[in-house]
Amino acid sequence: CCALPSKQQRRFPDDFLFGTATASYQIEGAWNVDGKGENIWDHMTHNTPEVIKDQSNGDIAADSYTNYKRDVEMMRELGLDAYRFSLSWSRILPNGLSNNINEAGVAFYNNYINEMLKYNITPIVTLYHWDLPQKLADMGGFMNPLITDWFEEYARIAYDLFGDRVKHWITFNEPREICFEGYGSTTKAPRANLTDVGTYICAKNLVIAHAKAYYAYNNYFKQRQGGECGITISVNWFGPLTESSEDEAAAEIKRQSEWGIYAEPIFSQQGGFPREFTEKVAQKSVEQGYSSSRLPEFTEEEKNYVRGAYDFFGVNHYTAYLISASEYLSDFAVPSLNDDVGVGTYSPPEWPLSNSTWLRLAPNSIYNSLTHLKARYGDVKFYITENGWSESVTGNDEGRIRYYRAALESVLDSLDAGVNLKGYMAWSLMDNFEWMEGYTERFGLYAVDFEDPARTRTPNKSAFVYKQIIKTRVIDHDYEPDSTTMTID
Ligand code: PNW
């Protein structure tokens, strides 16, 4: 009846990687088991539980440390081509440094990877998804330029241990969430709240750390192991509220501040931080009485080192916002990144809302983001490394199904437009510890019963829909699963 027949026929290429994504702290549990060291999320949730909505933590989470075979069974039920997960740095290196490798932690990841490979599921490994070893945080974390060496050493150890089987490496998950949320505000661990310069110092150190880990792979492992290395950046779409040139300019500066400060140094021809943003922070800093800009500079040598340090661009995409030069302005901390940018952000209420305040279903937002990135950075290889929807309900998750169908249509639009997009990872395989929201927001294709010591996993309706799309390589908007029992095809 409803969907356009021409759209219905569009197919995903056979070699397009369909997967799901998770992160170590959100699923593993076993926070102090078998020699794992403390990380900043253990530290924060144990010492200040009140900052988490339900005062919970990841001590047990979905207990994937115990249930990893069931996780792989779920991947097989879905028919996944790939699975993206992250390594817990302090499970492998308990104090973060290279002198002490925890063999039990290494064995866990070997088992997880080998179990996937047994069933032809391609592992995509993120080295850092926010769980910094506490010892490194005590030494300044991402405020200390030595993070670039600590991270490179950890990366080399991971390539050496797992690179015979892992061919897709992601250095960092979401620099913005690490730097702005962790250091420039209080919305993620370590809640440093260094609003003036925290985000900027972190951004510079992080992109250099990424580049060092990239060249370690490129120069010492790639030839032998034959894999690829990139970074995942959260790229939501920021469009202009109106067609005025003021709103266009406001949207552009917003994009630069949200993801440009991490993407531009790596993916642009000229390297370094984005130009308009650099000028804006410099001007604000002078007005505020600083003798130099709060945004650090890259030396020419650093610029040249960082630019081009990638094999692919991983995009975590969730939603969109409309940006205004003059409306919807808030009371931002002064000085801060948001004050430096000074634009208004609007979320149209007619865009359906998830169970997360920040997440609405926005039209064409994947297409808008990817075609913009391609226009700006050229014909880069992309993966969507996360995309997903939160619900409070389990089982009949119609909102999630609507979201995934719309998102995947936008993926097809992007492929039609010639974007070199190689894969799509749904967030998430299963419900997990949703950071500051604890267990109150569920992103899983599989529901997890967190009251049950066995952490039983049950497929939501969306799991059947995603499975059908993977199997047929088309989006059938009328498909209704005829069973609630999963099988392995
Ligand atoms: C991602 N936004 O973070 C993370 O990589 C996951 O660990 C997390 O569970 C997932 O999204 C769901 O929240 C994001 O404001 C945080 O648009 C915020 C945004 C996007 C992604």
C-alpha cells in the first residue's frame, strides 16, 4: 500500500557490513574480577553514586564477562556480519601502563574474539570507549600530553595481542563525549568541569594520541596483519533553523564545535582546528582578557602528523538539531565552548521523541551528515559505527522499528549519492548501562533482565525486523515477524 515501490527495491550491497555495537563498561561487569584494575567509571559510580540517575553502576551490567557465548549466539541469531565492541584498558593493563599485562583479561578477549570468528562474525574493536584506567586519571588523564604515549603503548599491545584476528581498529569512541562531556562539563566521568579550556586541551591531546596509535598500526602492524585503523566521531546533523545566512553561519560554527574540532585535524587537507571556530575562540579570549587564545594551536609539524592519519571515518549518528543565530540561546557558562559558539539549538517537537531527552527521529539526518562530510573531506571510507533508539518498553518496541527503518532508508539515500559507506552498526546488541542514565534508558535489540542474576536476554520485535533486513538486504516496511522465538538460520 504505502511505501514507494522504487524505494522498496533498493538493496544493500552484499559486502555491506551489518552489525551491532556495544562498549566494555556498559556490558561486561566483572569490574574487579581476575585482576582488572579500577577505571574512571568504577571510581565515579562507587564514590559519587548520586550522579547516576538510578545510583547504579557497571559492576555487573549485562555480565557479558560471563555470558559472552550467549552474546555471540545472539549475533548468530541476528545473522550479523560484524560486531563492534571495546576493550577495557584496565582489564588488559590494570594500572594503564605497559609494565603489567593481565593475562586473564587477555584470555577473556581472546575467547570473545575466537567465538565470533568461529561463526564468521567480523570483530570491529574500539580501543577506548570512555573507561580510562583510574591511575592515568590520577596523573591528569587527557589533560596531560603524556596520554598520547600511554595510549600508543596500550594500542601497540592490543595490536600485538589480537591483530592476527582483528582487522578493524577504532582508536577512540566519540572525542566530543570524552572531551566536552568529561572535561568541559560534568556530564561524563571524570566530570572535570574545566569549562574554559578542558575541552580544547583534551581535543588536541586526543587527536595526537589517535595519530600516534594510527601510525603505530600503519608502520609496524599493517603490512603483516592487513587491517585498517580509524576513529569514531559523533556526528549529529546541525541544520539552519531558517534559510538566512546568519543561521547558515550559526549551523556551520556549531558543526565545527561539535565534531569539526576532532575531524578537521585528521580528515581535512590543511589540518589543525577549523578556521572559523579558531578565530571565534581567539576573539572571545582576547575580549575576556587572556593573553592568548584558550584554544591551543598545533605546530606545523603536529598538523602534518595528524592530518591523513586514518583509513576510515567511523560515524556515530543519532539525531539532528536546528541551529539559530538569534533564537533559543541559553545561559552558557562563561567562558566555555558553548559560550564561544553562542548559537541557539532547537529540537522540533514534531520530530518523534525517544526515551532520551536528546534523541529525536529527525528526517534525512544520516544523508545530510554523510553527504556533508563527503563534500568537506573528500571520498573517505565511512562506517556508521553506532545508530540507535531508546525506549522504556521491552518486547513490542515499535518506536525503535520505525527509527531503524527510517535510518536505513537514509543510509540507502547516502549510498545512492555515492558516499563510500561500508557498514552499519546498530546501537545496541542489548540493553546496557546507559552512563549517567544508569539502567533507565534501553537501547537494546535484545532486552536484558537486570533483576535476574543470569541477566537473561530476550529479543525485542526490532531484533526480528533487523534480522530480516540483514538477510534480505532490503527494507520491507510491511514486514511483521511471525514468531517471537529466535532461531539461528
Ligand atoms: C553514544 N548525543 O553516546 C555512546 O557511544 C554510547 O556508549 C551510548 O550508550 C549511546 O550513544 C547512547 O547514548 C552518545 O547527544 C551520547 O547526540 C550523546 C549523543 C550521541 C551519542
